[in-house]
Amino acid sequence: MTTKLTLFTATLVQDSALSVSGHDRETSADQPFALVDDVPTLVGRGLKGAAVSLAKRFFDPLPRAVSDDIKYGALRRSAWEFADATATGVPRIRAGVGIRQKTGARAGGVLYDREVILAGTKWQLGFRVDGSHAFDDAEFTEAEGILGYVLAEHWAKGRCWLGGSASRGLGWCHIDDLKAYRFDEANYDEWIKTGRPREPNVSAVMVPVVLPTRSWCFRTLDVNVSFGEYKPEPSEPAWGLDMFAVGPHDTDRTVQPTGDGTWVKPAWATNQRTPDELSTDRALLMEDGRPLLPGASVRGPLRHAFSRMERTAGHDVKDPHLVQVDVGADDLAGQAFGTVSKSSRILIRDARAEGAWSAAKLHMHAEDEFSAGSYGSAKRDAVRVLHGTFPVRVVVEGATSEEVEPLVKLIDRQVALGALGHLPVGGQKTRGAGSGHWQAKPWVNDDVVKSSRTWTQPKEPEKQTSSVSGSTRTFLDRPDAIDVWVRSKTGEVADVLTLGEAAKLAKTSLGNGFVAWWCDPTIDLDLHTPPATFGNAWPSEDDKLQVDEVAFYAEHAVWRAVRTSNGPRFVLIEELTSKADDAKQTRVVHTPARLHGFQRFSSENTGQGYVLLREWHVGDEILGFTLIKEKR
């Protein structure tokens, strides 16, 4: 069986809250979550970006059928196709704040909030590997196996980081129920006719994987941070009580959910039922009915302790919240915990209280130094965790052991401080909260070892065969790339952009050498027949079809027009025979393409055929393109 397409399905499960940026809308959050029709959405390009980023760690080179680079010339369409995923739920507000290293107080201008989807949310995923976008069977097999390897060997084992602030605890996920289905020509057509169901009427196959061609290091450390009675000597009475406090967003600070924990009650109320919510002045951050220790609240103290140690040794370490810019590549703390231009290799996951936990609402006040009474209106309530264990996970990754080992030693040194009670986390660190007991498990080595297998990019053939409706056709011959000078001209067109008016203006600009035209019609519910959107003969100048965008292609020039918020505008790009002051030097790259002949509801069937694109590249960007050949 010749595989035409491979379908992967899985269930994504959040191990921590997830932040995926969306469009600005009416919300109080600085960073809103991506919503489409009020439904939380994981955009396919974000999922694909995470998969490609992980794949680049283990495979060198990465096939162009997975992710192309402009250094190879004209970009190719990827064989990996990731669909959007949706879930039920309402985003919650998570607050973030920068802490000054010297004083421990809030840093000015670094208080923000973001919308997150809570941990435990499940998303149904669907990924495809399309064989028609690979040069040959070998490249398709490689692209298919790389995706299978990333999903089965990493995403399924908890190394799936999505969205923003993965190094600060958000976006840690894993997948369950991973399945793979292969389609040949026959069952692919049947799958299309049945509406592309998530569970197709074909048998699942073993998830295809290929061995990595590049080494990578993953080291994982699990640390239990416990709060409760402080007993330096286990056989002696407790010296006191280690408590814990992390506040929620301001909108949630006055109402405290009681969750599934034990709450301390006064003696006269021991038989009363614990209410679902308590009124308080300073609530505790909760998730899924349990207190939460955010990864950011662990990462911050780790960086601060490291910075203090380096300053004591005489090294200059910047406080990022004071400079408000990139601390620089030479900053020691930046090298370990990341900078604006380089992500951190240390990732710390959010930790939710595990097992039994207890808390209390405490009555507090500030004391008047003269009368020893309550000071003014400074009486307040605050919630504290009295007993609980938070399983914190730390992952250190890097290309080589030489890069990873120093970071492992750094974490070990900071965890040792926590074991001594010298690394408080959360709020109220100077008022009896946060100094829990850190107990680390052994490091787990999940290093990926390069296999003896090698793979090289296939040489792009001059001609490529493709099956279209049962017939075999070839792409047009592609000339070599050359350097030319091009000039651009822009201007306004009539208030109403019609196909005929655009054709009239394009004729006077392009002259001879016309090849084809294309347009995107404006939605018009009065049209009863789909309009033509592509052709190789000039349309009539009396054509009243209104268009949102239109292009007329000549062999060495293109005239395009588009509707904008400031009215319709046009651009003319034309090649020159010699250098000119108002021209740019570009690299011409020829790219063969195919007309698929899709039957769209909004336009006529363009028919099947082939075209040759002439693209003008300026650096890593495409200035524009035209069509120089069209063959049916």
C-alpha cells in the first residue's frame, strides 16, 4: 500500500495552567487567551511551532517537508498539517509581578495579569502528514517518523511545552491515547467523503518513528516543598510552624474557596460544616480545589539567591527589573535563567498541593508602638497553608552535557539552601511564611543519544511527477536563479474596485507580455452563479464584478490592487534592464506550482494545470511574484 496521508490523533492533557495569546478584546487582562466565538482555542500554528521546535533538537537536518528555510531558495509547503483544537472552560486571571532582588518588594511597572486555562483541561488533537508535499517516499517517511517520534517519545512523556512562560510553570502538557492511521488512494477518498472523521474506518497502525540524528540532554528533578511543623530534630517537639502564602489576582482576593482541604476552626465551631467559600481580605491562590505554588514563585527565589551568591563573590549581576531591558549576554544570571534574546534552559512547573493539606484564616493587625493596641484600621484577615506538600518539577535541557551540567549543579546548590530553610517562596517571607522544607529526589536522565542513522536532504529534481485525477503530469522546467533590478510604484484607484476598471489600469501599466490574471471577488449575495477568478485572457473592461484583490501577471512585471481601510490602492512591480536610483536589486527564484482545479462555492472551477512563478527575493523576504508560464 502506498501511503497518501498519515493521520495522528491524541488527547492533550494540561499538567499546569496554559496561556495562549489571543486578539485584544474587552477584558481586564494584559494578555488575553485565544478565543474564537467565545471558545478557548489552541491555534494549529502554535501546536506546530512547538512540535517543530522540539524536532529541531533531535534531527539535523530537518526535512524541508517539515519546515523549510529560505536558504534553500523558494519556500515549500510543509507536509505537516496541524488543526486548531478547542476545549470547554472559561479563562481565569493569573497575576504576575516582578520582585526587586535587593528589597524583595514589587518592581515598578512589572505588575501584569494574563488569562489562563486551568490545569486538567483536555484538548482533542489531530495532525496530518500529507505525502503529496514530499519529494519522494523517503522524505515522506522521514517527515512522518519525526512527528511520530516527537509525539510518542516526548509529548506522551510530559515534555510538551505550549504557549507562553513555560520556564515559569505554564503550558506543561502531555498527550494520551496516541493513535496513527495510514490512508492509501482508495481509503483516503472514502475518508474524505465521510467528512474526515476523527476516528476513520481504517485500522490504527503502530505509531511510526525514526531514530534521532542529533543528541540532546534532558535532566529532570522532582522536589517536594513541604510546609507544616518545623522540627530540626525529629524526636524533639516542634519549634514552630512553617506556613505558606501566595495571593491570587485582585479580583479573587476577597473570596477564598475552601477546596478539599481541612480548615482550622475555633473550639466552639468544631462540629459546624466548613462552607464552600470564606470571606477574607487576602485569599490564597487555588487551582482545582487545592493551593497552588506557581513555577514563577519558585524560579524567582532561585534566581535571586544565585544573584546574591555571585555578588558576594565579586561578580556584577544585574537585576532585570531595574534595567527594564535585556541584561546582556555576559550577565551570569541571564546565562543561567535566560534573557530577552535567549530563552532559559531551566524550566520549572507549577506545583499543586499533593495529598492531605490544611489551612486557616488568620486574624491579623498592626500594633501601635505606644499603646500596644491595634493600630488604626490595620486589622485584616489572611489565609495561610498550615500543612501541605507541593511537588515541584525542574527540567534542565541543552545540546550538550557541558551546557547542562553547570545548570544541574546550580539547581542542586539552590535546593540545598531550601533543605536548610534558607530559600523562602511565596508571599510574607519575612512574616513567618514560605520557609518550607525542600526534599529532592534523584535526578532523572532522559538524554537523547544520537543514533548511527543518517539522513540527507533529497536533491530537488528539475521535474516532478504528480498524479492528478488519474493522469501523470510534470511540473514546468525551472530556470536558474538570477539577479535583477526591480522598481515599485504605488497609487490609488477608483473608490469602487471592479475587475473591469482594474483591467483598464493594468493594461496601460503592463504593456506587452501579459500571461494571466487572478482575483478575489467581494462577497455579493446578489450573484447567482460563481464568477471566474482566474484566466489567461484580459477580462472585459466593462466587467462590473467587485473584487477585494486582483492581480495581472506579465512575464517581467505584476500589477496588483487591493481594497484597504483608506480606499483601493495598487502596486506595480516591474523589472528593469539596467540599474536605476529608484530600483532594488533582487534575486529571482523560479518556483513551479500546480492549479488544483478546486470547486469552490464562491468561484468557478479554475481547472487543472501548471504555472511557473517568478519570485523577487530581497534578503530573506519576497518582494512579490508574477507568472511567466501557464499550461493546462
